[in-house]
Amino acid sequence: MDHDISMTKINNLFWLGRYSARVDTTIRYLAKWYDSMLDGKVIDFQHFCQSLDIPCNYLSAYQFMRSYIFEKKNPDSVRSAAEAMLGNGMVLRETIGSNTLSYLQMTVYAMDKAAVTTNPWLGFQKVCDLLMAFAGRCDVYIDQQCIRDIIKCGASVERLSLSIAFDYPEKALLKDLQKLVVYTGRMVLPLPMDEDALALLQAQEERLEWGDPLSVSRQELQKAVESLFQL
Amino acid sequence: MQDLLMHKDQVNEQLARYGVKFGIYKDGKFNERLFPFDPIPRQIESRDYEILEKGLRQRVTALNLFLADIYGRKRILRDGIIPEEFVFRSPGYLAECEGITPPKGIYSHISGIDLVLGKDGIWYVLEDNLRIPSGASYPLIARRLCRNCSPRTFRSNNVRDNRNYGALLKQVMDEVNTGGINVIFTPGRYNAAYFEHSYLAEQSGAVLAESADLFVEQGVLYYKASRDPVKVGAVYRRVSDEYLDPLCFEPSSLIGVPNLMDAYRAGNVAVLNAPGNGVADDKGIYYFVPKMIAYYLEEEPILHNAPTFLPYFPEDMAYTMEHIGELVIKDVAEAGGYGVIFGENLSPAELEKLKEAVRREPRRFIAQTVIDFQDLPIWEDGTQVMRKADLRAFVLTGDKVRVWPSGLTRFSRNPDSFVVNSSQGGGFKDTWIMTSR
Amino acid sequence: MRELNFQFSCQLSFSESVTDHAFLLRCLPRQAREQEILSLNLQVVPEGVQLFSGRDSFGNQTMSGWVPEEHRDLSYQVSGAICRDDMQEEAPEYLPCFAYPSAMTKPSPEMSGYLQELELTGSPSQKAQALAEALHERLEYVPGSTSIYTTAAEAFRQGIGVCQDFAHIFLALARLAGIPARYVCGLPMGEGATHAWAEIWQDGHWLGYDPTRNRLADETYITLAVGRDYGDCPIERGVFHGTALQTQQAFMQVWEKE
């Protein structure tokens, strides 16, 4: 199918990318915390919530881990992000294909399964494996490059946004900045983009590539990442 | 077969993996449920199927002629075969469709004919569904998954392949297409049959679109692609008539496409199925289908109706009043298994109330003999139990009338219930048409 | 035979910008032998809106349009000259559905009772005449007392309404009395607002009655559109994106040609 797609679908593809990256990245991040809690380490979930700018109504680290990861009713939870990911995927069945879509469905099942086990770490691994397989299927089985690229734009935006929020070192941002520059450069569909944000990200990508530090604050960078696509 | 039963769990796991669900509204909330699948297929022998196929083609051909006649010259009314008030008082009759000739004169492109097999070995048609019959996607995907889970079963049985439904659907859309792409138009993600809409779009290579993705300009329907609008030549709409076009039907509809009827009327787009088909699958009109076959085709009906009485006619009213305790009374305005009352389940006081209702509005009801239909085996907790089941056969009409060699077999999970609708908790089976060898 | 000049204009204003505005107009005089169009001019603003002309199932001329861009007004103006001559009526369009209740003209038990009390006798036209007179007596014309969605049964219960309601009640009762009838909206002689009346079917002809004014809808009436009830033939119907409130100003004028 090589005809053009609607704005609705572009929107769904972008958010499919964002939500899948959100599930993947936060699960990986929290899996490490989960491990360190075994040694009695204190995790600073208040700071975590603050960084992501979400309400922090959790009473304990334990309750945070349960609710933030698994609770369907918690709109900030990873489980809710997984649901939103699947929701965006479901309306794209004929665009991405039933087989690719099935990995999203399996990811949601895997999360629900992990929620009721005593060793959720294994469940986290399964979730991340499935999301990797999803990404791989997108790469191999979605024929149109621009469709793949919209999903990837969403994923890169989300990863950058989280990396900045989690205060990752600058060099960790480079890869996704590079990707965004490439995808936006070759995009043939009229994605609504903020030109100023794009210029800022291009300039910062170049700096990091040459080993220079960012010339804007992290907040400014975050703002540009979030406003790059008007979707 | 035993092999397939042994793999029941794997099949169900696969169905879950592919999100084979239907939506259901309960207490105002939308929920999605897996559609329970039973691995024991309904098998139809090739010689039985031949009769069924001929009968279905005959029936759908007559129904299409009837629709063309009603929205055109109305010969069957003038000739007194059907009292005209059955047509013009039917909620399915849409005056807004008068005089419209759809591309190639086809009204019901995708027909779902509900049948049951009586203990006497005869197939009875229970209902014609000519508006937006759903359900083909379920046996379609189930077959694929069953083959994967239990290849041995399919190696040793001569089952006709049913995986061509997407291709058949595409063919019908292509044959009526007026120039442009094929679109499947869905009310949206929160529709009970959304899985089906999206799966059929994938299988037929059509574009799945919602209201916001479509618009009409200068009498042409367009798909709002991100660069330039793309002309739509055929729209398989899964939005019901009343919501299809807010400028023609229900003005408050948010899921329709304004002026779609204008484009359709101008002959610039094929609408599958045609608006206004409800007049032919009305429970009151059902009674007259055998007469239509005789009238339009001058043939004997091959398939039987369930014995039906129209209280509208005095002698049928008398019979209905006398035998109401043994009959099933159907409200012609209701669908989906609602408005179906079994006389035998009612107390004397309730029976009196029902009689009163029938006497007050005779045209609103039909009465049918309860058919003693063959139960089908269901695999439940490791044993076989017998349950009521029906068959929805799918007939696709383009340049030719084609019967899909399969169908949706629905069964009631409740041993006491005759109602098999998915919205009332039923499950489904694959339907195998056997080859002659 | 009469030659009539007419002019009709309507302006829709939105409290804020709207987009994706689709509309369907039935603002042109209906083409028929008894209503020959001598001259016709239609103007629509925003200028440049492409209109698509068609004919609906009741034989009405339709004009559909699509304005995707932001706008706050939509107006149309139609003017021209008509030759009205009821002697010329030939093979008028008829649909059997005109004999049956429609969505807005389902009679209530109260209305059935009223019809029985009237004890109408004679030919369909005699019955219609008596019915129009009786309704004119029984109902009170009160502008703004009902909406475009008010059904015949609702208007009958409250006993007040506007021309649309008078026509709906007339239709409901005429059909109940076994007389096929249809709704007409159009322009009567004079000036002011558009009007609605009804026609009954007798011996292969349509005969017009105006129950609001208790008179025949004769050759001084110009028909724009007909249908089973108002819902089939509004002069303008539209949908748009936006939360704007819509207000409408309309004016019409019909005068005899010198």
C-alpha cells in the first residue's frame, strides 16, 4: 500500500512510537531500581515523580513500584502507557499489519502477568523483549520508510524527553538527536513541525557530535523536543 | 479432529494474541471481551452445501431485486404481492433513498443470512441481514490459527479453504468501484465490531477510515490523506444508515460524513451496503421472501423460512392467539436477539399481556413456530456437551453472487438458551465446508 | 396564471470561527410544470465556494457545499421570476410514503380522538378544507413557541405553534384520515419569513392548503421544497467543526410582476 495516509494515522503512528518507548525506557530504568531495593537501598521516587512532572501520591517505595508500574487505574502508570500504546496500534492494524500489532497485545498481556508474579524482573525482561521484537518487525515488515520513520520519531522524542528528565549525561542524548535530524530530513509526509525547535535541536546535535557541551539549558532542550512535532 | 481439541488452549492463546475481541457496552461502560471459541467445527457435507449455496444465491438475488423494485418502480406492491404498509411503515424503509440507483444496481453486497438446521435435516432461514452484517472475520482468522496449531487436522480432512474472504470482499468493492480507492468506514475504535473492521481492511487492502478522515466536495467523496485528498470509489461503511450523513439522516450524528448521500446519489461513489436495505431484512418482510423469489425469479424457493405467522392477517392472528404459548413472538423493530419472546416461558398473566400487545399493534409482531433445531457439540471442561447453534452464511454480490464457503457458527453457552448472539454471551465455531472427496 | 418576482436571502453568523463546514441548500424554487422558472440568480458568500447541484428523492433541487477554511459567515441570496400556473400541472411526482406517518408527524392518541370528533366527510379536498379550518380555530399562532424539532404531537398538545407546526399537525391528521399529504416550504406573496404549508393528493394532483392562514395555497405561493415533513426538506442544513453559536437572519419578498 503506497498511497498517502491521513493525519489521524500520522498522529497514531507518532504516539505509538512515543508510548512504546515510554514503556520500554521506564521499565528498564525501574528494573534497576527494583534490583537495588533488594539490598535495602532507598529509592527516591519523589524525585522521580518531580522529574516527570507527575503527581506523587505514593506512600512508600513499594507502593510506588506496584502502582506506578502495574496499576491500570493510575493514569501515570507504565501499564496505562502500555494501554495507550496498544490503543494507538489497534487503529493502525491495516497500516502496520496484524502480526506486528500482535506484539503490542502480547506486551500488555506480559505486563499483566508480571503484575501477579513474585519475580516481576523476569516479566520486565519479557516486556522489553517483546517491544524489541515489535521494533524489529516495524523495521523489517513495514514497507514504507516514512511510516517507519514516524514511529521512530515518536520513539526518539520520548527517549530524549525521558533522558533529559532522568538527567542522563549529555552524550547519552546524541543518538536520538542524530536520529531525529535524519528522520525529519528525509520525511516526505507533511508532519506539522515547529521550525524553531528543529533548528535548536539540529544545532545541539552538531555541538554534541563535535564534543562540545550543550549551549542551551536542559529545560530549553526539553521544550524543543516536546514541541518539535505538533501532534 | 481429536488433535484440534487437544490444541484448544493454543488456539485460544493465538486468538488472544491477535486481539480477536468484540466490544460490549454494559452499564454505560465500554469493555472488550475475547469472543469465546469452540474448537469443534461445524461440518457441512459438500452435497448439503451445494443446496445451501444455490438457495442462498437465489435468496440474495431476489432480495436485491426487491430492493431495486421498492426504491424504483414498486411493481411488487402494485401487483399486490406485499401489502404496501409493510414497506412504508417499516423503520428500515428510507424515503431518502427513493429513486437512487446504486452502481451496477446492487443494494446488498455483503449479506449475512442466519440459518438453523432442523432435526428434520432441513435448513431454515431465521433472518436476513442486509445492512451491516458482522462476523466473517472471526472464522476467517480462527481458521488460520487452527491450521497453525493443529496442522494434522487439516492434512487429514478435506476442508474447503475459507481464507479468501478478504479477496472476495476486495473483488466486490473493485467491481462496484466508481474510480478511486476502497475504504472501510468505521464508527471508530469503540464500536463492538472494531476488530472486524480493522482486520477486514487489512485482509482486503482497503483503507480504514473514520468520519474525520473523509469529506465530500463537489459531489465526490475524498479520503483526507496528509498531502492531497484521494478520491474514494467504494466505501464499505460499517456505520448504520441513520448516522451515515448528518445532512440527510440524523442531524446530530458525529460519526457520519456530511453530504455522503449527495455523492452517492450522483453516482460518484459506491456505498456497501446501500442505505435503505433495512426494508428488506425487516422481520415483517421476512415472511414475504419466498413470495419474492416466486415473483421476481419465477422459481420455487430452495431454502425454507421458519413457519411464520403475521398477526396482520386475520387468520394468522387467530392462530397466534390460540397457540401463543408454543410460539416465539418477535418484535419487528428490535435486533440483535432483543425483542424475542418465547411463549412457553411466560406465565398466564404475561401471555395475556403479550396477546393484548399483539392485538393492539398487529403489524409490529411476527409469530414463529419454535424450530426444533439440531444441537451442536461444544467442548466444555474436557467433555462434549450439546448446545443450540445457528449459522450465519455470507453471500457477496458484485458482478456475480458468491457464497463464502464457510460462515460464522454461533452457539449459546447457556444450555437453556436459544439466543446465540455474541452481545448476549454466545461463542463461535469455525464452519467447515467439506470437499466431495 | 401569475408571474411572480421573488427574492430570498439568508445570513448565518457564527460567534467564532468554524471550519470544515458542510451544508446542503434547498433554497431554489422547485422545478415543475406549474412553476416555471423565468429567471434565477443565486449568490453565496464566502465567494468562490463551489456548489454542487443535485436533486433529492423528493425531486427537490439541492445545492451542496464545503468550506474547510476558517470563516464566520455563510450567506446565500436567491432571486428571480416565476410563472405559476396550476393548470399546467402534469404528471406530478408522487411517493406512496406520503400516505404514512413520518418521524415528525406520528399522531398521538389525543390527535386520533380529535380527528374522530371532527367527523370529516366528503372528498379528500373537502375533508382537507374542513381540517384546515378546524386547525386554524383550534391552534394559536405564537412565534417562538416551538423549535424546528417539535413534532406534530408535541405541538398539538400545547395547542400553539408556528407555520411548521400547523403544517405538521395538518399532515398527521390528513394521513390519519387516509389522505396522502406532503409538507411544503416556500415563499408566499408578501414579505417577511419563509413559510410552510401542506398539499394533499387527490385524483393525481397536489392541492395546497395553508392551515396557518386558513386559505388555499394558490398561485401566489412559490414552492422551494417538499417532503414528508420538515426533516426532509429544510431550506438549509449544515454541520461544522467548532463550538460557535449560530444565528440566522433571513428575509424574503414575493411580489407580482407589473
